[in-house]
Amino acid sequence: MDWANPYILLLIPPAVALLFWIDSGSTHPMPTERRRLLLYVRAVLVALGLLALAGPAVRTASSAAAVIFVLDHSESQGKKGIEAQRARVQQLADRLPGGVKVGYVSAGGRTHVERAPSDDRAVPSAEELEKLQSADGSQTDLSGAVALASGLFPSGHSRTMVLVTDGVQTRGDLESSSRNASLGGTVIHTVPVAGEVRPDIRVDALTPTRARVNEGASVELAAHIEGTISGKGTVRLFENGIEVESRPVTIEAGKPVTMQFQRTPRQRNLYSYRVRVEGIQGDSIADNNEGLALVDVAGRPLLLYLEGEPGEAHYLSEAMAKEGIQLQTRSAAAMPQSLQELAGYDGIIISDVPAQQFSDQAMALMRDYVEQLGGGFLMIGGKNSFGAGGYYRTPIEDILPVKMKSPNEEEQQSVALCFVMDRSGSMAGDKIEICKSAAIATVELLSQKDYVGVVAFDSNATWIVDMQQVTSVAGIASMISTISPGGGTNIYPGMVAGRAGLEGVKARIKHMIVLTDGQTSGTGYEALAADLKSKGVTVSAVGVGGDADLRLLQAIAASGGGSFYYASEASMLPRIFTQDAMVHLGKLIREEAFAPKQMERHPMLKNWDAAKTPQLLGYVKTNRKATAQVPLVTDTGEPLLATWRFGLGKVTAFTSDCKSRWASLWITGWSGYSPFWAQVLREMAREPSGQFMDLQIEQRGEEARVVVDLLRDATEFRNAAQVDADVYFVPATALGGALQPFARLTLSQTAPGRYQSDFNLKDAGVYIIRARSGADMVSAGLVRNISGETAGGRVNLPLLESAARISGGTVLKEGDPIPLQGLARGSYVDLTPWLVRLLLLLFIADILIRRWENATAMVEFFAGMLGWRSRRTVG
């Protein structure tokens, strides 16, 4: 026995106990025996009432069976296919045991119930099926047929379904419906029946490269055409109902043809495209000669352009203005400081901006913009980009498709690096700890044949790490970590010690980094730096905090041929150290002319012609990450153009630049400069959508689901909102005509920030959905093609095998009977109505017991009347 609400049974003992307790305090003058009988009846009444509320049911076993045949009346079957289906179904039905109920449904654009399960096994007539084929054969929705047939089985019967079809579905998802039917106990067997091979030309699909683009972006439409006959004809392309292109086409039987069309929508709108094949003689199915597609054209993309050299920004900005792409140029200091502000851009471009100009918060913000909001991100090379710009081990390196460390080159000569670091008392706390971490991170960038040394100074200088080859990074890191603060500040002894250490090693490049946070004693620093430079040692200087002698440090860097850095916060030191080391040690920048090499096809490289592409004059060395695509490489095989998806967004890296330093020949001598960058930016940019509102349409057989995602701002879902949608329809035969109001929907919330509603599809054509919530509104569209039927006589056997396997059935071969063994099915009998009847009887008994005197008086009264009438009759 099963119970709908078993926990209610737990109330029976306390309810009966309560009844006895109440009775114990009763003072009613009813006789004891009758009172006890009344108590027992009421206890049974309470128990039965609670039993009825608990919903008892018993399962009864049954060997009764029912079989429903699903036929296929679509045009792909033809008359011969229908006859083949009928013959096979009749054969299977005749072999079923007696007592099995048999039903028939037929699948096309809609499902038609020919006969509910009964004892009549006669197969629907050929005339009836051919009539359906003529009226409703332009589509095949096997999924809808399975769903409808699942609800026709009589209660208590085993459920067996037999699909007799070619499996060429043009709507719905048969596998999903089979899975749902299986959950209800239905076993599906399939019988493959190929349709009639007839002369047919068919547009298999019209596919745009992207369903959403910005104004001015080019869209390629691929028309896939196939046929069972050969011939010559014409392919016409219509845009919003107006013919825009016409081309001749030659079809060979059995050989698919793909024709490419290119359009550039200039205005913000929903563009409908229709391709039609005409003029080929002998085509037997005219409805499948057309294909529809929809492209949502949004406004021009807006990208944030952070350029390290403002005077060079005009090259890319002006080129993109011609391509319809807006670039808003800013410095790193003027970068938006919240996700909400960044959400207004379709992408971010960083070109030649050193990492030290971004705070940790700003870089984490850009990572979240890409990962969570789906924004695009592009880093363009330059002397301050990638590893050369100090992006090693930053949130920006996390999202890029390339690593900051360059590949090891056996032929590369060794370099020597000496840190001269302030360890005076003012460096105590976070300063000295971050400084040590920065030095260790920089050591990790060096190879085993490079040299490194660390000198720490206060009033005097001490070698922490003697000048040595980097044979053990861990050992050197351990020694650096022993530096502790204390004492005064005198840079000079530290620089002298560092000079002596560098003079003692043979290396191609020698470099010194001097760091301090205060005022130093002594003089002669500029002369010492100049002497180092004359001996082939470059000197860079880093000032930390507002107390550092910035003028002196600038003079040291200028005299030593290095760079000066000011770190307002100690947290900037790791990026400064790694950037300076990579720039001055020559590890990451290569300035030699090279010709880019294409390694793979990619939309960013559309119309790429290596023979006409000028050389680039330099790039930043990087390593590709494992899952990145690298369409372009340098002459040495290092990444030039790399891209991948990070979270919801797309991230691209171009390791050369877009300016006059390395791309001067591209700017002055190549007509492809603007198209190339336009393609890169459009591919990288976020897909067009509402800023905080996005709309998606999902087709589910004869239904479409409208899904809206809402954000309150860039980080918070918008819940409990009013979301409505208007649905408009344009028939396939009148594309470009007026929109016809079709439905008005109110969407219900189904998840945080997500709202949805369904509507039934009607005829072939374009459905346009406009969703709104408050002042926000977004649009999207759905295409329903006229016909997907074909007359090629093919069978989609993998689909039929999958549908049978999912439900525990088989593919029936010629001569196989329908397996019915082991399909005995039970049914549930609800006991609640019987309990209610018993309750009613006991309630009457309760009344009789409580009103016994009245009941006996009434009996005597009626008995007396009957006796009086009897006596009058005798008299």
C-alpha cells in the first residue's frame, strides 16, 4: 500500500487519545454502554478521516497491454513510403497476441490521432494518410508525436510505442521526448522505413556567421543546397523582403553545394534573409526550396581604448572610425573604477600601458568584466606590454591566452642582474616584505645560465646573495627572505658593491636595480651611475613612497641609461621589478623585421593574403597557453595573434603593436590595416545585447520559450521585476511586410534574475520578440522555415537507434515481432472514495446512537401509522 501523505498517519494516536480524554470529563447523562459505543464509533470516525487525508492506494498487477503505432505522413515518405509503412504496421499488428489494444497516430507538422488504443487493429487507409501528407506534410515533428501518444495509453496497460518512420525530423527533439516517455514507463521500438526517392532540390539551411552583429559589421550567409537531380537554376537572396542578389547555380545529384553571400547591414534593426532556388526542372517538393535566417543588428560597438602613448592613439582610432567602430581613448589613470561603468563598453583595449599604472583593484576589475559580464579584452604589444610591461603574475596574465615568460632559447647568451636594496629602518613592515617578494619573482624569470646578486644597504652594504648563476631559485629565494630592516640610508656603498659584483662575471647584458624609500647621505651618485654605464651596466632606480629622494633617483637612472620608477605604494614593486628586468635584460622584446605566418583559419583573418601583408618590425615574446588558438605566429613560431574564451568573454593578444614603432609599414603601405583590426575587434567584442538585460529565444517543437536575464547593476541580479514581451509575426511569403501582432506575454521568474514564458508557434516565417522591463527593452527573433522535408530516400538510423536505446526498446528488423514480455504493468486503486463512503455510514450511526430515544420514537410512530392503516384496510 502506498500513501500520498503518510505523515498524517502519525496524528491518529494523539487524535484518538484526545477524544478519550475529552470523553472522560463529559457529564452527559447517557447510559454507560451507549456512551461507550458512541466513543468507539467516534474514534473510528477520526481514524478513518485521517486515513482518507493520508491518501491510501493499493497497486494491482495487470497483464493487459497496449501498443501505439506512430506513422510518418511527411512529404519525405511519398506515396510509396506510406504504402511501405502500412504493410509493415499491418504485419506487426497481426502478430500481436489477442487482447492487446492497438492505437495509431501519425506525425507530420502536427500529430493526428487516427485511433485511440482499442481492439480494432485495422491500419489507417492509404487515402487518409495521403490526405494528411498533402495538407500537413511539410514538416516532421516526431518529438510531438511521441509526447502526444504517451498520453493515450489506457490505465493499467503496459505501454509500448512503435515508431515507423525514416527518422528525418525537421522539428523538435525526439531523443528528449523519448527520455520523457521512458520516465513514464513507455518502451519505444523503431521501424526504419525509407521514403520514396523522388526528384528534389532542397535548401538544407541558410546560416549566418553570427546571429547578432553591430552596425557596419559584415555578415556572411551560407546557403547549403542539395538535390537528388542535376540541373541549372538561380539562387536569389532577399533582405527584409527585397531581392538584393541573384546568382546562377549548378546542382549535381548527391553533391551538396554551399553558396556564400555577404551583407553589411547599415542600420540598427532585425534583418530577415530568405534564399530561394528557382528554375530547376523536375523538382517534386517546392516547399523546401527556401531557407530563412535572422540577424539582429545592434548599434555600433563602443570599446575603451587605453593607450600608453596618447600621441600614437590616432592610428587605430581613425582606422576604426572608418569601419564603424567607436573607440573611446583614455589614459590608464582615467579608467572607469566600477563594473557598472565598464559594462557600458563592448570591449577593452590595452596598448603599451605598463602594469604599474594599474592598481591591483583595476586589474581585478578588468578580469571580472571579462569573466562575469562577457566583455571583450585585447592587449596589443609595445615596449610596455605583456611581460615587458610587468604583467607577470597579475590578474591580466590570468585572462590572456599567452604566458608572460618567453620561451627558452639555447642560443641566447646569459645576462647578469644585481639588486641594490634599501633595508634601513624606514623599510620595516610591508615595504621590506613586498620588496623581497618582488626580487624573488624577478629571479624566477631568469634562466639557469643567468647571474643574479643581491646587495642590501643601510649605512653600510652587505651581500645577501653573492653574484652567482641561477642554479637554484629556491636557494636564492631563501637567502633573500633573510633580509631584515634596521639602520640608516646610504646608497653609495651598495652601488659600489654591486658594480664590483657585476664586473666579476661575463654576461652579454648587465643591469642594476637600485631601490630606496628615503634620503641618502653622500655624493657622487651621478658620476658612479655614468661609470657603470660606460662599463656596459645599465642602472634603473625605484623610489618608494613620498619620502624618497626622487630627483636624485631620476638623475641616477638618467646617467645610468636605465629607467626611473616611482611607487606610491609598496604593492606596485613586483610589477616594477619584473617589467624593468625584462626590458633592460633584453629577455622579452625582439626588434627585427619579420613576416607574419598564418597557422590556422579564423574569422579575424578573413581575406588575409600573406603575399600582400607587409612586415612588422618587432614584438614582445610570449608563450601560448595550452587551449589558446594562435592564428598568426612570428618567423620564429612565437605567438603573434592569439585568442581564447575566458569565462563569458573573449580575450585576444597581439604581441606586435598597432602604431608607428613596429607597425609603420602596415600603417603606410597596407590597405588591409583597417579591415584587419576591425575584424579583430568585432570578433573580440561582447555580443550585442542590452546593458543589463539580455533576451534569448529557444525553439521547442511547436513552442518557443522566451528567456530574459536581468541585472540591477553589473554585479547584482534584478529580482521580482515586471517583465513583458510582445510577439510579432511576419509570414515567410511576405518578408518585409508589416509586423502582425501575434501574442503578448507576461514572464514569470524562474531563477535569480531570470524570467521566462512560452508561446505556440504558428506558420512558417519570422517571429520577432520585444521584451521590456521598466525603461529597458531588448529584441530578438526566431525563424521557422517553410519546410525541411527532403525526397532523398534516406533514413536517420542513428537517431532511431538512440530513441529506442533511451527507452529500453530496439530497432525492429524485417520479420521481428514486437517484444511484449516482461511489460506487465500495475495500476493504483485509490482507496479514499471507499473510506469516505464508510465515514458517511459511521456518521449516520453516530447520529443514531446520540439520538436513540428520538430514533426509537420515530420507529414506533411510523410502525403505529402502518398498523393503523392496516386496521382501516381490514375494516
